[in-house]
Amino acid sequence: MGPSGQLTSSALQALLQGGQLTGSWTLDESRSEVRLKSKSMWGLAPVKGVFRRVTGNGEVTAARNVAGVITVAAESIDTKNKKRDKHLRSADFFDAASHPDITFTVDGAGPGNEAVQVTGVLTVRGRTRPVSFEAKAFSIDGEVWLDAEVPVNRADFGLTWNQMGMASMDNTINIHAVFTRRP
């Protein structure tokens, strides 16, 4: 649950124009989380996991440009099933030995329809694809919280292993990111 005071598009625009968000920001790893959800068993049983190591930073310039990066350690996936986690880390999926990081590089954020529109590129397993999504945003006491649900097709990133068609190609990444201002 986020702090009260969700930023509407107009409130975000006012903060950006007023310069209140200008500066350098760091992802608070202890309060941020990236989760993965997929359907398995022919869409009947969900598979959920959390990445245990997530880092990031961002910058808002005086010209209201927003940039940043969130980095997820691919090998930190935890689905509470050691055999499945080992398989997800293997070359069949994330290939964490050759591609240790999953990154989302933000190249813009601004007012969306009902929330903050975030644009950038997602890199998984050495493949980079553009991604755009809306995130709920909150601002309180020098922090910015972003919550988003991002649909992805794992085949776009070369994660095509699918024994007997059991696993869905459509996945959801849930992001809860808490950014604090760097001194």
C-alpha cells in the first residue's frame, strides 16, 4: 500500500514544471520489488516469483527530462521452487550465466491518461524492446513511489522454451519502486 496522495497527471505536471522533482534519485532496494507472474499448466495454475535483487537510479533535469535505469539480477528469481528456479536461470529462460542483468532503461516519464506514462526499453537476455506503460505515482516526504503492472510476451526476448505448450508466453511484471532523493 502506498502513501496517500496519488499523483494525477495534472499534479505530476505541476511538480515537474515547478522543479520539485529535479535532481538525482536512488531506488530504495529494501522497499522496492519486482515480481513476475505467468500462467503454467495450460493456463490453469499461475506461477509467481519475485526477483530478490533490484537496484536503480534516476534523474529529473531542470528541463523536465526524466531518465533512469532499474536493474534486476536475473539469477535472483525466487518462485519458492528450487528446481523451477534453477530452470528459469538456465539457458532455456533467463540464461543468467551469460546475461546476468535484466534492465529497464527509462527515457521518459510524464503525465498519462490517468497516471504517469513511463517509456523506455526493456533488455532481457541481450534483447532490447521498447516498453511503455502507465504507473500509479505517489510523492511524499522526498520520496516518489511508482506502482505498475507491465504485460510482456517472453518470446519477444528469446524465452521460447515451452514443453508441450504448458507455459504461457504472456507474462506480467509487477513493479513497486520507491525512489529517494540523493543528496
